[in-house]
Amino acid sequence: MLEKILSDLTTTNTQLVAVSKTKPVDHILEIYHKGQRVFGENKAQELKEKHSQLPQDIEWHFIGHLQTNKVKLIAPFVKLIHSIDSWRLLKAVNKEASKQNRVIDCLLQFHIATENTKFGLDITEAEAFLTSPEFQSLEYVRIVGVMGMATFTNNTIQVRSEFKNLKGIFDQLKGNVFPDSIDFKEVSMGMSGDYAIAIEEGSTIVRIGSLIFGRR
Ligand SMILES: *Cc1c(COP(=O)(O)O)cnc(C)c1O
């Protein structure tokens, strides 16, 4: 299945994050040996352990809700945090990154689904915060794009419209907040069930777990 996904991605500008949450290191190594180097996890402690047990050239992405007190577990090595869903969290990441003397790339997670259980920011608040002096002072985080999860439904019209919404948020922030930034370029959307639609709607990063690793 990895081969099929990669072939779907070859003609696009989209990167694959293989979501390995709950899967054992042996299984991750198997996928690693097929050439995959970017993996995603949603629990800080699990990510820390897997990072220490697996090859050091893996790029680890954090994709789940992150508690501020867990940031320190992943700050030394995490390549991209997809799930900045509060300014408090962004400030915590900045603080831990500064202790490591590194800049951590982050995506802002927006709430695009109709389910009210999903975490995420609000576009109006985001524009206000990102143009504030307080944001300017966060020197150890770099905002490289946005992330969102569509509603879990078979209704492809709804899923497409939610992805369009996220791409619209990206375009708005690009235009109003990051017009001169070459770093602000990522739209992380699309999972096992909806990645084809996400790519059509402008995804630059898909996060795929069960299609690669099997059911959890
Ligand atoms: C689990 C997870 C995925 C992958 O889901 P699949 O349906 O297994 O592809 C993607 N994004 C996030 C945020 C996740 O938690």
C-alpha cells in the first residue's frame, strides 16, 4: 500500500507522513526499509521512546493534541509539530525550543470539521495573534503552514468543502500575515480515507496511518 500511495503522490507536490502511532518499532523499521523516512506520532512519550529506538535519520512529526507539559519530551528532536491549537502551546514550544537552542517548525491547526470534538484555532484570533508583538518575540518557533482534519464521514462533498475551507485559511494567512515568507507554504490535510480529495484541494502534506500499517 505504501507503493500505491507514493505513486499517487509522484505527480504532486505532496509529502507523505507515515502515521505510526500505536505500531511497534519492528513494523516501523519494515516501512523504513522500504525507503520511508518521515513518520508521525500523536503521543509525546511514545514518540520519545520510538525516537530513541529507531534510526536517527527518521524525521519525526508530531500530529496530535499536545499538552504543554509534554513539549519538553520531544523538543530536542521533533522536526514538525502539526498541531498548534492554542497560543499557550505555541509559547510552551518556543520556551522548550529555546532551551535546546533550536527553532522548531510548527503548523497552526484549524477547526474545519463539523464535529465539535476536534481541537483547533479560529482564523480571526489567529490573524490578530500573528500580527502582535507577542508573536514577533517568539524567536524559537517558525510557522510553516496550517493543518486540519475533515469530518469523519463518507460524504465526499462535505469533506471537499472542509478541505477547501482550510486552503482558504492558508491563502488568507499567506496574504495578510506572511506575504513575504518563503517558509509559510504547507497545508497538512488528508488521511487514509480522504487523501485523494485533499491532494486535489491543495494539500502539501498527507498524514496516512492505517492504509500503510493496517488497522489500529
Ligand atoms: C491517526 C491520525 C492520522 C492517520 O489516520 P489514518 O486514518 O490511520 O490514516 C492522521 N492525522 C492525525 C492527526 C491522526 O491522529
